[in-house]
Amino acid sequence: MQSVTPQQIRSSFVNASRSEAAKLTLPKNFDSLDWDRLEFLGWRDEKMPLRGYLVVPGQKGLTGIMLRAPEGGAKKNRSVLCELCRDVLSKEDVLLWVAKRAGQSGRNGNTVGTLICADFVCCGNVRKEPPANEINPDPTAVVERQIQGLQDRTAQFLGRVQGT
């Protein structure tokens, strides 16, 4: 992902009002992000912990969506798999993040949701190289497939939010 400005982020949201986008709190480490290791920028709002943001680069520029987490957080009695990174070894919490649909559909109250790592650590999860073995003789190729899968599944979720 290429480096972006706060203004580019705020103007990218397809399911938030201008005032909601203007009030968002950027991640603490925004100025030191390693943009080369990000397929998307995802974070939780420090001031509103049930709110999250996902900003994804695409052919037409950035697309941002505002998300909402369930009150009470993750259920501790079961493990679920993040739909974006699908990291089976991750010990991170996974939440059902819900987004208003873009446009009139969202203004009518329609939403879509998916399971995503609670702290949006998916970009790091897909970069974990598995040990080389008979099944995966080339760990680098595995990481490339995982990154491509993350990009594809993220684009599919954005498409559902946008109604395409």
C-alpha cells in the first residue's frame, strides 16, 4: 500500500457521513506505518473502541469503510477464524465487524458483517512464513498466496458493503 495522508483517508469513506469521517481518530502509529507491509489500513478508534475503520487501496483510489464491533467483545468460550486473513494459528480475538451498506441502502439501516481480527492484524498474519516441508516446500510462495487471498477477500467484503 502506498503512503496516504489523513485527508485522503477521511475522504475515502463510502458508508460514513462527512462529519463521522472528520471525527475519526487516526491510529497512534500513523506517522511510522510500514506502508509496504500493508494490504489495507485497519484500526480501532481509541476514542470509540467499538468503532473500527478499514481503508483499502484499489484501481479507483482508496475505499474506506466504517465498522462497528459487538458490545462485550469476543466470546471467550470459542475460537473463530478471521474471514480476511484466515490465519488458523493466530491467538488474536476475532470479532463480527458490521458495516452499514453504502448509499441509500445503508441510510435505510441495511448492514453487512464479517469476522475480522479484533485489532486488524491481518496484514501481519499473512506474512508469517510456515516451515518448509513436503506440503509447502517454498514458504515464500505460501506467503504470496496468503497475501493475494487477503486482498481478494477484502475486496469481496468491500463489494458487499458497496452493493456491487
